Amino acid sequence: MNVIKEIQRLNEQELEQGVGYEGSWHHIYRDSAWVYIGGLSYELTEGDILCVFSQVGEIEDINLVRDKDSGKSMGFCFIKYEHHMSTVLAVDNFNGSSLLERMLRVDHVHKYKLPKELRDKEDNVDEPVDENDEMRGRPGHAYEGKELANKYDIHEGVDVFKVKMNKDEKKKLKKDAKKAKKAKKRQVEIEQKQLAYFEEIKQKRAARAAQEAEERARRMQLEGIENAADFVMPSETGWRGRYEPNVEPIYAKDPNAANVQKNGYGGINRTR
């Protein structure tokens, strides 16, 4: 990070002072066309790097440093441009920039040589080249034959006659979608509450049934009844008073008395 900021500081200082190329710090590396690129994402390949950095000049060679055992990228590489002036553009434009949410460090390299195995590989051009190694340098080879995820379907195509919505229609469509999402969420919450309520009722009924069964067994034991079919709980007759409704009146009525209907409130005339 300190090197990145230092390079940015030097570039800003030279820009403010109007320093020419011959007086610039870039002029020290005029004999080298190599640049160092650090902070690369491990998913990038040689082809992807070429696509980005070829914007400032033609690239002659690239060495993406990889792990010898696994072959995975180590996050930095060396690039050789066709002209050394392209290295100035690369350092000025790409140093401190972000690529796939990673900050890049781009700096000059005074003297750089390819590793011996790569130089030997270039010398033995007559030997058969591995197909995977040959494809590795092609831009975008990692996505060849694959459909990238987007909102369009390559098989269905795009409806060219579809009328483009204006700002208000897009806003209304977004609002309706948000309202539908909120209504769906509310419906799910209501269903969850109903299920919880039904489960609570089920548990209460099961507890009450167990309590009644326990009370029934206790009364059968007290009354000495062994057969459950012969025992009837008092509450099962539907009458919860002291006497049954068909009991004879305690005081006999005079048959010759006038039949006067009395006003009764709250069952005052009911036979108890």
C-alpha cells in the first residue's frame, strides 16, 4: 500500500510541476519494457490480464507466476510491452486502480528475465505444445463454450418490439413488486400464527383429555367399578344440578287452583 501511494504521490507532484518525460522518474526505466503487476485476483488468467492491460499498448510477453505444485496463480505477474512508453501509461493509469475489488500495484521493472523453464520452453518451439498451455494465453478462454449469467436468454433472444417503459412505469412496477412481496410475507406470517394456534389448541385438548381420563379412573376406583362401560361421569348426562329435571315436586299442587302463569326470571320457577 505504501508503494502504491508513493507512486501516486510522485505522479501527482510531476503533474503539478509540469515535469517533462526526460526529467520524470519514469525516464530511469527507459531501457526496460517490463512492468510488475501485483494484487491480482487469483481467478484471473493470462488472457484476462492481457484484455485489461493491452489498452495502453501492444504486449509482447507475459509471465503470470503460478505455484509449482498446484499451478494456481499467486496474484502477481510481469508484462513486457512492445514499446517502453507503454509502461509509463500502464503505471500512471493502472497503479492504485481496482480490479475485481482488489487494488492493483503497477510498477516499472528495471531488469527482468523470464524464468529458465519458460526460456527453455520458448527455445524448444519444435516440440508439441500442450493444448491447455496453448489456450491459457487466449483472452476469455476460461468462458469459452459457457453462457454467462445475465437477464437475457440466448435461446429465447430479445423482443425488439417490446415498448420501453418510462420512468413512472418502472417506478410503478417496482412499487407493485414490493407490495406483492410484502403481502406474501404477511400471508406467510399469518399462516405461521395459525399453525401455532392450532398446535396450542391440540395440546390443550390432549391435556384436558388426559385430565378427564385421570379423574374418571379416580372416581371408578372410589365407587368400586371395574368395567368402564358401567360407569357414567356426572357431567356426561348433561345435567349439572342437584336433582334430575324429572324429580317429583316437593310440595304437591292444588288441582283446583287457578293456573296462573308467573313471571320468571333466570329460571326462578325451575324445579331444583
